[in-house]
Amino acid sequence: MMKIAGHTMGTPELSIVEAAKLFSQMGLDAIEIVFQDNYHCGFNWNTTDQEVNEYKKYLDSLGIEASCIVAYASDYNNLEDEKREAAIKECKRCIQIAHILSAKYVRIYGGTLLEVDGDFDEKRKVLVQSMRLLSGEGIMYGVGLVLENHYNTMTTGPKITCDIVEEINRKNVGILYDQANISFLSGEDYRACIKIQKDKIHYVHVKDFIFKNENVMFTAGSVSHVDENERAVSSKIVGEGVLPWKEIIQELYSIGYDGYLSLEYERRWHPQDLPLAEIGMKKGMDHIREIINNIKK
């Protein structure tokens, strides 16, 4: 049975403890936690193993799982050794934290690829090498790596993401399927996206949006988020946007997916679009829960 997670991107006003308590009260099954310096609702380089163990005890007391740790590093394909090694170091720390929390996954950006970048083939080769190295670390700690369909990376659409994951060729490296990212980036249909990636989907992000203007070309100056003046879409509560989540989840069920559906409620980046998590994430969760409960088997 699919489980629903809440993402701490949706709770910038709260601490991890407060977010976990809220998610438990809402009836969520799990929590996906950001790792990034200078973000209130996340882990960072100052977080000790002892502190992570205390978080684990607290999650256990609430009856809520940690599903995934969100690494924000993206220089896994950087041709400069120092930058690439810094990204690898961050990911290793996220894997260690995931292990302590019994989280199954670490979210991975598939390298950095901006429009001005060159050396595509060499950067892809380096990305594959970095992921194979990190796969070994993940295996040691019992943690999987999931490369997200995400703009300004090398894993944007379904075909290239699947090709890269197949080239990495490690059992604990899979795909984080994000139909919203694909839809506003290239508009590829969810049926094709799932069909192409079906054997590699290990984790799923759920969010929703509407187009501000369908004639505006998508652009972004970074990997992690889109600045307001670049946005071609507005974030919406899941079920109130353009994505057919009932059909998407039914299609995921048809390929045998029974993992996490994580509500990537982007209030951190776009608070003007979304109400507080206890309102908007809760409404989205209820929508997804109803869909799961009514899957055609």
C-alpha cells in the first residue's frame, strides 16, 4: 500500500520536531526532511549523530517514519574536483543521517546542467562515476539514492533519467518521479513518463500548479528553485491544479508501485501561492488519501 509523506519544504515556519508533530496529527505516514544550511525546518552540517538519534526517538513516539533525506548538492558532475568532492561529502552525510533515522532514501539532483554549460558527455560520465561511488556508501548503510526528474540537471525528462540510472547500474539507485517538474518543463504526458521509467521508479513527489501563461518559456537560474520573476506557473494545493493525480496514481499502481507519495508542498519557495501546511498540505493529503482508497484493483 502506498504511503503519504509530508515534505519539510512545506513547513518553513516550523522546526523539524514541530513539523513531525503536525504531520502526525494530520495523519501522514512519513516525513521527508531537508538537509541544507540556513533552513529552519531541516538538518545541516551542525546536526550531530546524537541529535539525529533524538529525532529518531521522537518520530518513533509519534508513529511516523522518515521516508527520505533531501540533499541539495548538485555538483556531482562538476569537472572541478573540489566542487564535486564537496557534493559527494554532503551526500555521504545525508546517507548517514538517513541510516540513523531508518529512512530508505536520499533525494539526489542529477548533477548541474544550465543552458550555458558545455562538456555534456564528460559531465554525464562524471555523474555516473559519482553515483556509483555513492551507491557503495548507500549499500553500506542500507540507503537508496533517488535521482529526481528536475530542471537544470541531467535528469530532466523520463528518457534521459532512465538512461542515466541504467548506466549507473546499481540496484539501490533509482528514479524519483516528479510529474509536476516534467509537465511544466516539457509537457510530456504522465502515461509515457511512467511507462518509460516504470522499472526504475523508487520514490514519487506529489505537487500541483497552474500555468500563469502557457506561452511563457520556462527558465530558471539555479537547480534548487525558480525565482519569482522566472516563473511560468503558480503553485497550487494538490487537487486544485492541472495535474490528474487520480489517473497518475492509478497508473503507478498498475506498474506495481507501492512506495511513498511525498507531498512536496513548496511553501518554502512560494509562500504567496500556498496557505500554511495545516491547511493546504492537509487538504492535498486528504485528496491523495481518497484516491489511494479508491484505486481500481
